[in-house]
Amino acid sequence: MAYSEKVMDHFANPRNVGEMKDFSGVGEVGNPKCGDIMRMYIKVEGDTITDVSFMTFGCGAAIATSSMATELIKGKPISEALKLTNKAVMEALDGLPAVKVHCSVLAEQAIKAAVSDYYRRQGIDPAPIVGEIPECEECGCSV
Amino acid sequence: MDQKRKVYADNAATTAVSEEVLEAMLPFYREAYGNPSSLYELGQEAKAPLERARADTAACLGAKPNEIYFTSCGSESDNWAIKGAARAQRRKHGKTHIITSAFEHHAVLHTCGALEKEGFTVTYLPVHEDGLVRPEELSQAITDNTALVTIMYANNEIGTIQPVEELGRICRERGVLFHTDAVQAVGNVHIDVKAQNIDMLSLSGHKIHAPKGVGALYIRAGVPIENFMDGGAQERGRRAGTENVAQIVGLATAIKRATETIDERVARLTPMRDKLIEGLSKIERSRLNGSREHRLPGNVSFCFQGVEGESLLLLLDMHGISASSGSACTSGSLDPSHVLLSIGLPHEVAHGSLRLSFGDYNTMEDIDYILEVLPGIIERLRNMSPLWDAIRQGKVNYDEYM
């Protein structure tokens, strides 16, 4: 298994990493039994995600996909962030080994979870906007 | 990244071929390239060293030369010993039960799994928190139907050394064959197959500075076993195929050196290991995996709460340190190492595992460098870990496993 240079760059120098205090929404996906947890914080002004940060427990790909996902949604309208797919995250990283595709799915889910939390805090039902957060198909764990 | 030095701390995975071994092998690629089965001089020039290698290997194990069979690797030795002896026991005595342990190498576990598909039943003895099987539990598991017991001498991941002599004695008393995978033990513990009641023993060259692609199996004279490979009369007709003379000579050179220097090796590696264990134990919420006392001199296996093993390895690699982990993410499977789960660790803790294994080319400076670098790497990963955050806030607690 070999990671692309971009994956290694985002793993070694993660962007937007760390806890955010004055967040507008926060979402956490994954679980420790499977070996990865992603937590995504967003700050929203108007309809725009003005700031984003993440904390991740997981492998190199989990950290790199978290980092890339934050870059891809920072400064973007919420509607655009919600369209970000795991495939787009993978492409931006010049690909992932097949066994690590699941990490990119987590990154997509983490954004949706953070946006859902933001809407809930606003008193808005996130379900019609964000939709169901898809189960990770790659993860066959029984948790 | 600032890279000060290179530290190879994965000697349980493989080792470099030593100069001595390389020099011993080269003549058999250049001048003495004959087939040992040929009668003319060039053939006999290869035959004599081959038989000397067999005698040397036997002497290292307390065996007779005609009890040593050269193979292509440790996995082959395990496959042959277990399948060959189990099938022979079924044919001769109708016995179809095998006993092994839960934390064997996959070369043993998957071989036992293959035999289950042939109708054998397999008992997997539990491994306790200290990384050891209990002789009394072996004793209880043996039945009139038991064909074979296979339990590893020393574990490849957590380095624990089993009470082999006692396990062997129980098997001998009950009339059951005893095989042990000694791939990690050779050169680290004194092996005597007669005194330790071992009927079959697997070993591998590349863990002791011989090349990859050569191993050996000791089969006590008189143990019924099926042939591994049918064909010519090589290896007493039990494993056909022209002998890999150069590598066999390399293996014998390596095992001779490794065995002659066991005491020096143990004396040199043990303080290095213990210093590293002491140092890593100071890291908050860390644990040593497996017994500290019954442990290979070069093995350090730890779990660190709140970090994941693969990212730990990648950061160590960026600092020039080669190590290994039992985390799921390095194996490509979803579950972390079966060895760590077998000693009772939950997935959440087993994901944060690290194995550092040392050998003849490591120095105390390597240990100091690891101790200089590793705590900072753990801290860096924990600082971005939501699991560590949850542990610190007391939302989850794994301290019972520490």
C-alpha cells in the first residue's frame, strides 16, 4: 500500500487541524472500534462556511482526507459543501488505496454531520436539507 | 522533515543478510554450482557442504542431521509439519483433533483452518493477559482423538516465550505429537528438541541474517508424516526439488552464529529492551503487551490510548524509524491484530499498537533516538484525536487494560 504525495503532504502537514471553540456546528462520525473517528467543526456566517477545522483519530488516509475535506469546503456556501462527495475528496488527493476508500466516505459524512448540527442549533430540521447521512458501505464492521 | 538517523526496529519482520552469510553463499553461485544429486566432482562439491549445513543446523537444535529437512520458508515448514503429521495421524490412527493457540502466526492458524475443511476439529487454546498459554489448559484439551498439538515457541508480535518444555512433556506423556513454530525463538533462547520434548520444529532463515526464501523443519526420527513434495529423492524423498544449496549454506551459517551467540545477544539486547520499556511506560495511558519476564530480548510491544497505529508508523518512518503495528489499518482488514485481541484487548486499544523489534545491528543509541522522538509523535497524534479528547474528559475509559 502506497499513498500519493498529496496524501502524505496532508498527513504530514494537516490543514485546519484542531479544536474550534466558537463553532456554529460540530459533527462526529466513525467509531473507535473500527479505528477511526472524525470530528468536523464549522463556523457559518450567512450561508457561508467561513471557518472549518477537524480532529481525527485514525490512519494516515483518515487524517489526510479530513484535512483535504476542510480545504475543499472552507469559504464555500453550505449548499456547495453538502455536494462534496467522497470521490471528489479522493480525486483531490490523487487517489487512495482501495482499502482506504472508507476514509473518504467518513470525510463526506463528517461534513454532513457538522452541517446537520448547525441547522439543529438554528432550530431547523436538517433532514430535508442534508438528507440521510449514508452508512459507510466500505465498513463491514459489526458495531 | 529533519531526519537525524535511520533506525531499523523491525527485526521480527526480517533482518539484513550478514556479510558472513553472504560470503558463505557466494561460492555456490559462482564455482560450486553443481547439482548435489550429481555424482561427478562438481555435484559432490555442492553435496558435502549441503550435508555439513544439515549437521550444523541439527547441532544447533540438539537434533540428528537426518532429522533436518530444508524448506523454502517458515510458513512452508509450518504447513508441512501440521498438514503432513495430522493427515498421517488420521490415516494411521483415525485421529482428527488438533490443538493450537489463539495467537499463532497465520501460517499455523490458516493451516489449521484448511484442515478443519478436511474434517479435522481444532481447539484454539486461550492466551492469557500475559501472552502465555497455560499448560493445564493444554492438558485438559487433549483427548483420545488428538493427533497433534502446535503452539509457537515465541510470539512474533508481543514476544512472549511459551513454556515449551512443559507443553512438550504433557504431549509426550499423553502420546500426542508436539510441533512448535520457533521462527522468532531461534538465536534468542536455547533450543534443545530432545530435552524440550519437541517432535517437530519450524524455523526460518531471514529472521537470523540469512536470506529470505530458506527455512528448515526438524522432524523427530520416527514421526509419521506425509511427503511435502513428490518427485526426486532430495530431503530423504520427503521434499523433492533440487536443493537451494547456497541459501541452505547461508541458513546454516546464520543459525550457527545465532546459536553460538545467544548469551551475548540476550545480555546485549535485554538492557536495551528494558530501557525502552521503562521510557515508554512513562507515556500516559500506555501499556506493555505481554509478560515482561517471559519475553524475547529484542521485543517491545506497546499500546497507546487514543492514537492509531498506522499514523504512528508513518510519522516514525518520517523520522527514519522502521517499526510495525498490529493495527487494522496496516493489515488492510477491519480488525486489529488477532494476537492483541487474544490477550483480551478491546479493538479501541489494539488499534494503537506498536511493535519495535531489535537485533544484532541495533545499538543503545537507537533506543535513545526512539525515546527522543516517540513521545512527541504520540502527543502530536493525541492532540488531534477526538478519541483522546473523549478519554481525557472521562467520556470513555480503557484504563482497565493499562
